[in-house]
Amino acid sequence: MTTFEKTQNILAFAKANGATNIEIKAGANPDSPREGAFVYFDNGVTARLSKNVEKLSGDLAISWFVPEDGEPSWMVHPKGEGGRDTLDSLAI
């Protein structure tokens, strides 16, 4: 079963981990740069990018993503995408 764990606001995650810049980096296919695109934090953390994210914003979430098959990693996604709706949040 695919799970999303440790979900938090992307800005809070960046601040807690000492990142000051976040970028979307293109995937390896120049004909389809969004395919395989990832999110890069300037502290060295990289994360998968949800297909539902077109651009970065402070409203996004990041979760530890554990797929049914494949390697676990961080994933940047819209709030609530993990299969459950966000009922409340507080950004510090």
C-alpha cells in the first residue's frame, strides 16, 4: 500500500532543514522536461514532484512517500493528495 508519512508544509520543511532556495529541476528527457522532474532544496535534499504540481508555492506539502514498489523518498504535492483531506494546519 502506498503511504504518505511525515507530511508538513514545504516552507516549514525547508526552514527546519536549513534550505533557503527550492527549485523544480527538469527530468532527463529534453522533449518532456516535466517527466521525471524533481524538487531540489539547496541543502542537498531532493524530492519527487507530484504530477499535480505545476509551480512551487507556500501552499504545497512534502511527505515521506513509500510506494508499493520502488524506493521511498520525499514527495512534494498539493495538500491532501495523500489520500486524506487536511483538516487543519499551522505554519510557523
